[in-house]
Amino acid sequence: MNAILPIFAQTAAPAQQGGGSLMPFLFQLAAIMAIFYFLMIRPQQKQRKQLEAAIMALKKGDAVVTTGGIVGEVVHIKETIDEGKPGKGMDDLVTIRTGETKVIIQRRAVSHVSASGGSTAA
């Protein structure tokens, strides 16, 4: 019995030696989330808005690349009619000429726009 008592005495160490708070962990978590937002999410949103603006500003003569990889030049844009008035939307039909053929696509299928002057807008 005397041999067991010193073992119990050694295992009863002082309680709560490093019982740190939750605040440093929350600060690190918030810092990681902020870095992720500013390096990943925000630039992607900005790029998406620029592409949407370029797609909505499509005009005859612009060079486009579709999501399927077809490269062509805009020949005609047929805007959808909403309540009797034509309005720009992502469901508009765009006719592009690629080589000797003409292809009709939806405006949302455009993945890259180059203005007829040669400067890229997306």
C-alpha cells in the first residue's frame, strides 16, 4: 500500500495549468477568413462583374469566344421583348459569324469579349 500512495501523489498535478482563453483562436480564425476573402473571393467577384458588363455591352463587330470555345464576330443581337419593350438580358440571342457559318447563341454563352478595336474587355 505504501508503494501506491506516491504514485497517486505524483499524478495529482496542479489543475488548469494552461487553460487559455478562446480569444487567440477566434482572432486567428478571423484573420484566416479575411485573408481568404481578400485573396480569393473579392477578385473573383470583381472579374465576374467586369465580364457581365462586357457581355451586356456587346455590339455588332465585337469578337467573342463562347464557353464552348467557338471564336467569332457578332453579326446581330436579338434582344428579348419584355412587356412590349426590347431590353437587354442574358437570354438575348446573339448571332456570330465564325468562318463561313453563322451560329446563334445566348448572350450568357459568351465567355470572352474583344472589342472590334482589338482591346480586350474581359
